[in-house]
Amino acid sequence: MRSGVIIAGGYSTRFGEADKAVAELAGRPMIRRVADRLEPVVDELIVNCRPAQTERIRAAMDGYPLAVEYGLDEQSDLGPVAGIRNGLQPAAGEYAAVVACDMPFVESALVEYLFERAEAADAAVSRLDSGYYEPTQAVYRVESMIDACERALDTEGPRIVDAIDELAEVVVVDQSAIESVASTESFENVNTPEELAAATDRLQ
């Protein structure tokens, strides 16, 4: 059993008043485009979001071929560490791929590769030549990452990298390894209406 988790609970301040998770991207809600790319390589899907988003996201996911669960941010303003923890908590799989809702070009082949690299470790995390982790294109051992997020949330100003650093064994998947299976376009995200328009042009 492999789980997929889409993180959609952020407030999208750079996107304006609209919820970018359900913004239309070339005829489909953006979160559905991410979900469709995960579908070939996971057995279930979990969406992390705020309770107020749930109705809109359920509508966007209507007809999706996999079971969809929701890991809700019942407490607001705890940030992305809490979002990952809340998204992982309903997961039935030992490992879960975590992807942000604003990454509509995520490549299934990369997610499959991350699952393979994570085996017997606590995580496989992408890291491009910029030197930074890409924690929302990563695969985590569910229980280990939940525990690590809990510990990070006990600190002031928790960051996802703090949770990753708590894990006992992390496989870092560098850019050369990524490019052996996928394009770095997989990491492009959509943060503004202008970026949404550009992504729409690419998909039409």
C-alpha cells in the first residue's frame, strides 16, 4: 500500500482572494491535476486542507478513481509542518508521497523513483542543485515523519527541514538522479495568477 498526500491548506496570499488549490488550470482544478499525476503510483489519496476548503476540494475530486481521505488542519496557523503531519495521519500505507497542490507538473516517474529510494529508510527527499530540500516532492515513512513533525512542532518557529533533520535515515535524491528519471519541471509551482496563466498556456 502506497499513500499519496496533497498539501493544500496554505492561505495562498500571493494568489489573491481565490483558493489556488481549486483554481481552474486548462479546464481542470489545479489540485485535480496534481492528483491525476499521482494516481498511477499510489493506492489512496489524502488531501490536507482547512475545514473551510473541504467542500470545494471534494467537488474538484469528484469522480477520482482512488479513495480520497482528508487530513484537516483543525488548528489554524500552525504552518506546513502541521500540514504534513495532518496529511500523513490518515495514511494507510507505510510510506507516503507528499506533494504540494500548486505543483501541477509533478511527474509520476519521479514519485515512483522516490518510493523506490525510500525503501528501508525514513524518507527520500529531492534536492536540486540549489542545495535546498524539496520537502513537498518527497516520500516519507509515515510513522517516522509524523513523530518528527510532532517534535518539530514543539519548537519555536518549526520548519519542515527541522522535521526532516529529526529522521534517522534520509536518502537525498540529487538533481542528477532526478534527471535520470524525470524533468526538473516537476518542481515548478504556481503561486500567482500570472504563473497560472503561463501554466495554462503550456497545457493547452
